[in-house]
Amino acid sequence: KLKSNLKLLHSSRAMAPKSIAAIAARSLPSLAGRSRRWPSRTAEVVIAIGVGTWFSRSFIGAGNEVPRAGGRTARAFFGGPPTGSPNPLPDAPSKSAKHFITGNTMYPPWPAGMEEAMFGMGCFWCSENLYMKMPGVYTTQVGYAGGKIENPSYSEVCTGATMHNEVVRVVYDPKQVSYMDLLKVFWERHNPTTPNQQGGDVGTQYRSGIYYYSEEQRALAEATKEQFAKNIKEMGSSREISTEIVEAPHFYYAEDYHQQYDAKPGSRQYCGLSPLGVKLDTSSMEAKA
């Protein structure tokens, strides 16, 4: 009887909450009998609260994100589409902000000889953590790129409606670390075969992407993508790479609390990246160079 009543409860969102609560309450004695009996008035209150919560989550959502398999899932809300702003986020890093690890500036202009790289590979806390301590990296920032509105906030990006990606921008000295070195980290440290998903993180902002600043970067990105696809097949997998390779779009700084998140005291030790365990074989490309 309980199962049939629950089935009826979920079958129609148009049913009045009072009616649903009454149906569920009638099933309560059989359930409560397994543990202890509740006063009937208390049961009605509990059921009414539960039904109200179910309705609100069904139609509105439980928050900007809801946990899923230990990760984060984008949710959309009523109230119209995200609009962004013509002005930078008020809680973006200040112009005088310094990198938490390197102590270097967070904004250009960069010192002479520095180059930029941009990657999307899932949660930007995790991807920045891979690059910010690498020798030769001058500074890193996390932000939003590739979307439809200006200066989006984190909550707007998490609706999935802006189409931005969570990205890390890496400013590096090519005399100390090569773009190939950065690409090797990119391919080997996340799963590039799951569209709009990285581990338990699901949504358009978790897609795999390489955003190039020069034709040389584009060519190397394409070459390593082709090589990594071969390396995946050599491991006996039929997975196809979904990584987008496009010219670097405008970079919008994420909120200050996201910057170098994993390095800061009190940070939640979280990593949603799900590497395949495949190594990028660069021997043939290095031989041609």
C-alpha cells in the first residue's frame, strides 16, 4: 500500500499538497509500526513539510549546485536568463592582488617574454592546482570563458545557461617550461572523453577545452590531441576525445575566493578530475621538432 501511494504521489505535480499529505499520512502507520508510533498531528506536520520541500525542489531547484556522486551539477532557476554585467565582478581579485603561491601579479601586463595558455578540464580549483606550482609558471588565474554574456558570476555560470567554461589561465616562461609540458599535464590529468562532465561534476562549465593564443599553440594542441587519441586506443579503449580546440575567448576573472583555492588554508580538499591513466607519447613530435 505504501508503494502504491508513493507512486501516486510522484505521478502528478498538479495534485494539491493537502491531498498528497493526506494520502501519505494514511500510509504512515504501517511504516511507523516498524519503529515507533508517531502522534497523528506530528505525522501530518512532518508530511506537509516533506511535500512542500518536494514541490519546491521539483519546480525551483535546491540551490546553485546540488551534490552528485561527490561532485557538482549545474541547475537552472526561474527568474529569467542570466544577464551578466558590463562591469567586472565586484568580488573579483583586486588590481593589486598577488598570486597566493608565486606572489606575482594577477593582472597583465606580464613581464617581457611571458606567454599565456588557457585550459578547461573540469573544476577550475583542480586544474589550477596542477599548474600553479610548476617551475616556470609565473602566475595563474581561474575564470570563465566561451560563453554568451559578459562578466558572469559563478552562480550564473552554474545555471548552465551562459555556456561559459571554468578555465585556468596559465602565464609561463617558455624558456623554463614549454607549451608541450603544459599540454602533457592537460591530457594526462583529466578525462577528455566525457562531454560536459568531469567525474561527478556535470554541466557545460566542466567541458574539456584547449584555448590557443597563437597558431603555433593551435597546431601543437591538434597534434597532441591526435596522438593522445592513438594512445587511448593502444590501451584497448574505444573512447572518443570530446575536447574543443578554439581560439582563446575573452577571459573573465572568477570571484576572488576561487583563485588558488586549493592552496589556501581551510579549503575543501576536493578534486573532481578523473584521468584515464593514459600517458601522452610525445617522442614522435619531439623528433620532428
